[in-house]
Amino acid sequence: MIRLFFFFCLLLSCFHPSTDAWAQTRKDKLVVCLGKAKPRSLDPAVSNSRQVLTLYHNWGDTLLYRDPVTEKIIPGLAKSYRILENGDMELTLRKGVKFHNGEPFNGTAVKFSLNLLKKPDSRVSRYLSNIKDVVLLDDQKIRIEVAKPIPTLSELIANVLFIYPPGYYRKAGKKDFGRHPVGTGPYRMVSNRDFLEMGFERNPEYFGGPKKTAQIPKLKVRIIKETILQMEALIFGEVDLIRSGCVNPEQVPFLKQAGVKIESTDILRVYFLVMDALGRSGPNPFMKKKVRQAVNHAINREKIVRNAFNGYAHLEGSVLSSLHFGYDDNVARYSYDPAKARKLLTEAGYPDGFEVDYYAINNESAAENILENLHVVGIRAKPIWMMGKWDQFYKKFMNGEIPLAFMTWGSYSIFDGSALLNHFFMADSPACYGTTPEINRLLKKAMFSAKPEVRKKLFSKVQKRISDEAFWVPICAVEVICAMDKDLLFQPAADEIDRYYLAVWP
């Protein structure tokens, strides 16, 4: 924080307002800072970083679409759809839609995309595992067949059934497609300088649909590796917007002082501390319930939210966000009680504490607060900072290599508790570091129940069991913060997908 303050003072001493000439030249272009780390691929089947998901929804489309204003799922590439009694979905596709390379969008493309995304190496294969097939009924109609009725089917189709051009993908291959993707979206890619700077232009043949035509003709996306350099670029007019989620709360006062506009909104994203209760990373103290309970009592969540999130977060009683369907606020919470934490550690056989590797992926200030809390009770956590290195961290996490991690999850923008609970607490998930047979049984039952009230009760039981077992320390749910040029008209969305095609220069 102190370093940031001094750097900021230096910036302001050099700051001069943008000229009218620059204001005129930028009307046809939007320059976005996408984040610190360059993506390894723009293919959402290869990388599930928020950077890649955000860009996909600007150069690509899905059959269904979440309206950012009403938050309802509506037709996208599909003209209409309906859920059949057996749980299958029938869709009528829009006519005349083309991929950026001129390839026609049709049912064959949907079938190809599903098969591609269900492959074991796909980052979204688990989400689509209960979708059996795409059946081509005629030129414009398809049926998506499911193994059993899926209550979240519409959400899955809108958020993780990405659509690929079969001909181009087969010719380009996975690697080259990831470097220069082709979709049907409002922007099409025109350049890629080693993922550090990527250029897009308005798709002149865009079919419209709910997204409509991109308001600003050109989009440039940049990677800027240092926080202070991102702020500098925004203040000096080199970028117009820093992607939602890349602005830390502690930056906000400085940016506002420099005349930067800040917009924020509540999102699904939650922050939490994960302990390896299953021993996937090797035998460790977190395999004992009393140790996990001790960690829960050791963390001063209220102070972390107050100091590290600067008013852009709130405590939740559960591992879920209150925006998730199935959230239960009546889950037992652990009080901040270092003395009780030390007592539990002693009872667990660790009177002198222990050493452990501690990984952190986001919000360095919050991560440091947690580190201090752990040290107070005798847990000598050795920090391994991986800020901005999501793909590297996530690979290690999914491989079961991490004993303790402070991390975050946005649920793939799916507003259903299963998007988090199934991913982290089902026994067969590679992201699971703690579960019980009962939790697993309840989640499987909720996966296929068609009755919302039944699913709510099942999710409630799961959340209470997770709390009782102390598998996680839920830290908070957050607002997403977006920093932009004072003249730009742009709103971040609750699903944490930046829709750059809706941005407007007045």
C-alpha cells in the first residue's frame, strides 16, 4: 500500500490531461488492459481464466445468452428453444449466421463443438458430462440429449457450450486456433502479438441477436504486467479501461483522485482458504478436523474484508455467494478466536504449530493478512505468491499438489450452487480437496432433481456439512471493480463477463 502511494504521487506529478486531438482519435477504438499475465491460449477449452472467458464472449457466441440487465437466459445463436418432458432441449437455430471466416453456423457446428468440449483434456468437460449428444433434426433444428434431466441445462448452454467452426478448427489445430480464434461474435480477431497485444475489429456481418453490433469499431487488448503500470496507462490515456476484476480495492482511492471513473457491481465470485483434507499433496495436518477448525478460528475475516477489500466485499456465512441459487445464510460460522485455535492445534497434536506451503493467487493484501493470522497461532505458512498466474496455479491445484491455498472462484458465471459445490466437493472432481460420502450423495441427488425447493434443501445440507467439517475458510463475496476513462460509458455485469461490444464513447 505504501509503495503504491509513492508510485502514485510520482504519476500525478507527471500527469497532464488528454488533449482534444486524442479524444477525437479514440472514438473509433477501445483499448482494454486485460490483466497482468498473458494467456497461453484464447481457446476456452484450453484455458479457463477469466481473461479468456471474457474475450470469448466478445469474439464468440453461445446458443443461449444471459441478458446483463434482466439476468435472464434468452436465445442467442438459437432463435428459440424449449425443454422437453424428458429433459432434452430442442432449439431452432438462426438462419444465415456465419463464422468470421465465412463458414456457416449450423447444427453440425454445434455437434462438433459439444464433442470437442467433452474431451477429457477440456477445461469444461465435467460441466457437460451429462449431455449425451446433439441430434440434427433438420437444417435449422437440433435436439440436445441429456443422460438425465439437468436443472441447470440452460445455464450450461449459455456459459460453457462454446461454439467452434469445424472446418477452421480441423485445419488450424488446437494450438493455432488458440492463437487466432474464429467465432461468430460481434468482434473478430485481426492480430495477435504473442498474446501481449491483440487486435479486434467490428464484425461487419454480425447477425445481431441480443448482443447487437459492436458500438466501437476497433478493440485493442493489452497485457500489462505491473499494477502501477496499468494505473499509469489508464491515467495517461494509453488504455481506456482495466478489465473488471483486475482492479484491487486499494487502488480505487488513488484512481478516483486522478479522475478515473470507477464502476462496480455484486458478482458470484467468492474468496476462500482451501485446506487439503484428503491428503492429496501428501500427509499433512489438515487431514485432522481439529486442525481445520483451528484455521477457521485463526482467521479474522472481518478485518480482512475491512482492510483488504476497502468496502467492495461482504462476509458470507457459506462457501457460496448469496447470488448463487441454493445459498443458505443459516450455516454455522466460526468466530475469530486465536486462543481457541491454539487450543485445538494442541489437541490435534501440534502444540508448537507446524510449517506448510501456502499458495495465494489473488489480492496480495488479503493473502498477507491471512499469513499473519496463521503465524499468530503457530502455523508457519511459507508463502508462494502466484498472483496473475492463474493457469500455472490451477494446473498444480487440479493435480493435487497444493496443501493450503487462498484463492477465488467465479463459478463460470453460472448462478447455481452446483457450479461451485460440484466442482470442489464431489469426490471424483480433480478440484476436490475435501468431501464426505454424505456430501457426495447429496450433490449427486441435487444434480438431477427438477424441483427447486428440493435442490435448495439438498444444497443447504451440503453447506452445513462443509462448515461442520471445516474444509474451507470462506472469506468473502466481492463486487467486481472496473476502472475506465471518465468519458467511457460502460457497466460491469453480475456474471463478470465484460461486454466490450456494449461500450460507448459519447
